[in-house]
Amino acid sequence: MTTVHFVYPHRPRISAPSAIGRKVGERLRLRGYDVVHYDIDEARVIRPGADDVLLGHPHEAPWSVFRRSAARKGWRRKLLLMPYVHVDDYHVSLADPVIRNCDLFLAITGSTWFRSVPSSVAAHWLPKMVHVDLAVDRMDFPRVKTDFNGPGERRFLYIGHTGWYKNTAYLTELARRLPGYEFAWIGSGEPAIAGLRAYGRRDFTTEDARALVAEHDFLLTVGVGDANPTTVLEAMAWGLIPVCTPESGYADRAGIVNVPAADAATAAAVLRELQARSHDELLALQAANDRDLDHHFTWERFTDQIVAAIESTESPHLLPVGRRRAARLRWLSARRQATVLGPQQLRASVRSLAAASAPGRRLLDARVRRRARRP
């Protein structure tokens, strides 16, 4: 039996990234694979058997499980699985040293990002890349929106944090341009998103949180560097109509309304037009999303692509990359890994080193002590 060593979050949660680890692991077992789960920040190395497959997501730390294990020979297959955007070199530098050790890169990303790979800083990865759309389990996100508010009274909801790539200042600008409409936010982060009614974090397994979602009509997300956020799929399952930028990971879908990421006047005009649409038109968008959820954004389809990569023999070479770009990516990768060398991060890694060598434990303990003594 083939053993899949799966490095991905897998806690008992319905949200990503843990949902990815759990849902895929369950389906791989149903298809006859033995699956062993690992957390991405585990400080260990897996010694493979001849029929073993390494699948998963690298952590920045040089001693973390995927990075160390992918560098070893003897694997049947080594498959990188992680969200992908190329909005900056820094993000690409995380995976660049790892992808060279892998057979294929299963890139969780939107069509906008995948189409533009050839003109990006990651263009040399293209031969190894497989485009993978995310999925959602409709049982975890049951339909709550069965009727829409009337024209002019429809509500927009943002779900998420305030990281730079979520572009939340743009939400404030849209709310400013449309003072007669209600904009709300479920999530957390600093600074607060001005112009949006803040509800804080909510547990979407509860009836109260789902009832709050049902008061709204549209999910609005305007990221500039979002790979393939599951909030869009979760909103579709609940029955809301997603409105998002193409850079939020979803474009050219019949039931998803796109707005530009850098033209607030045009985006505001789209939101006004949605306020004026008939109830039947919104139901038609909802029905299109139901079809997408039933036939495209499923864990079965997602797992099909992973199984195809496991059973494939493809292991193409990367394209040539210029010396300057290669040097910059190496420098950024080293800089990124250096951010995990602080005392707190090192102590956390030391605690997970039960499977690592005794010399490795002594080395990390010494680094912790030296850095802790620095002023």
C-alpha cells in the first residue's frame, strides 16, 4: 500500500487550511492510500520507503519537516501543495528552493494568477505547475440565505482579516462612495476597517453566526494578492452572491460578480447596479453558484487532481532562470528563513524535535540561549 506523508494543517475545523488537510486525508484513505498527517512546522525529517509519497506545504524554517524531507532521495513522488500568488518576489521565494526538489507543484490559486504565470517572477516553475481550485463541503456551510432584501436595502458583508493583500482600505473607499448602503465585517485585525459595521470574529458552526450571515445579501472581498480564499465558496454555499476582484482568486464564473481592484468609481457603480437587480436575477446567480459547488468546487475533484499527481510519472525540469532573479530569490528566501530564528520561534521548534537528532537539538538550544542573551 502506498503511504502518503501529508504535511498540512488538519485540526478539527471546517475552515481552511485545516479543512484541506482533513478533507483530502479522508478521501485519500477511501481510495486505498495509507495517510500519515504532519503539521507544517514540525521539526523532523521523514525517511521514505520505496512506495512513499511526500505531499504538502513547506514552512519557512530550514529545519521544518517538508523542507528537510523533500531534500531526501528515495521517495516515489514528492508533491508540493500550497496557495500560489506571484504578487511579489517575497512570496515566491518561500517555495523556490523547495519546488526544485519536487516532481510537481499543485498550485491552489485562481485563474487570474495561473494565466499570468508566464510573465511573473515564477515563470520558471510553469512546467511543474498544476492549477488546483479549492473546494468546500456544503454540509459544513448549509444554505441560510433563501430570500434577498429589497432593491436599495441589500447588505454587503466582508469576512476576513486586515492583511495587506486583502486591500481593506478599498472597502472603506467603497463604503464612503455608497453612504446609503450597509457594509459589515466579520473578522478581526488592526486597524479597524472604517465605514464597516464590525461584528468581530464568529464561529460559523453556530446558529447565531449563520443567522447573522443570512441578514446580508453579498459577500464583498477586494484582495490584490489572494490566491483562492474559501470565504468565497463558503458564501456561495450559504446562498450569498460573491462580489470580488479577479485578484481575489475567482474570475469568469457565472454566479460571481467581479469588480476592479484599483477603480473605486467603477466598482461602486457595479454595487449600485446589484442593488437594482430583480429578485429573480439574484436567484439566477445563486443557482449558477449551486451548479459550480456541485460540479466544480468539490473535494472529490480536488482529490482527483492530487491522486492524478500521485499516480503520474511526470517530473518536468524547471525553465531557465536568469542569474539576477535566481540570486534575488535566494537572498529573499534566506531573509525569510531568518525571521524564524528568534527565541520564541526556536523554543517552539525545540519542543517538536523529538524525532530529530540529538546534535540538532543541542544546536537549536544553543542558538536560543545566544539570541536570548542579546540586548
